[in-house]
Amino acid sequence: MGSTYTLEPPNKVIMDLSGVLDADRVRDMYKELDDKFCGGTTKVKIIMDISQLQKVPPKIREIFRTTAGNLPVAKLAIVGASMKLRIMAGLILKMLSNVDSSIFTATKEEAMVWLDKD
């Protein structure tokens, strides 16, 4: 288990975060995305599937708050969050000024429909 992402042109990112998150891997993922999208005029649309996530160490929350805060995000759909993770993600989202719009969904299909609405 681990953290992966795929890109769907032109600006969609599908992230799968599972197991116990590794701080170095998450930092590297956001660095790669930062290199691709920051500084440009295109904002990304992200589906973040956390349905198989087991634990979010404090170091990871700091990475989401700092490193992820640089990525220009038009829409963020968080899939499969437990109530505990919804509360934690909601608090992190309130601290981020780079996310224009966000939603929690039960499935990737629901998330994709929402992302594709303009």
C-alpha cells in the first residue's frame, strides 16, 4: 500500500492515498505536482481517494498544510473519508487559500462527475 497519483490531461490529478502515509513519499508527490503546475495559469482538479487510508501522522498534516498549499487547485474531491478524516480534512482545507472549491464524495464516479462540471 502507498501513495500514488496519475495525471489525466490537461489538468486532472487522481490521487490514491492508502495505508499509513509516508511523509517522504507524500512530500515527493506534491513536489512533482508543484513542478508541473505551479507558476502556470492552469489550476488542477484533484480526486483524492482516501477510502483505504489507515493513519495520517502529524508530519503528513503539516505537509498538506504547507507544501500542498502551494498547488493551485480549482476543485478538490475527497473520496471515501470517514467522519474523523472529514473533520481533519475540513480543518486543513480551512487553512488553505489555494483550493477554490471542495467536496466529500462516497465514490470516485461521483467525484469525477463533480469535477467535470464547470
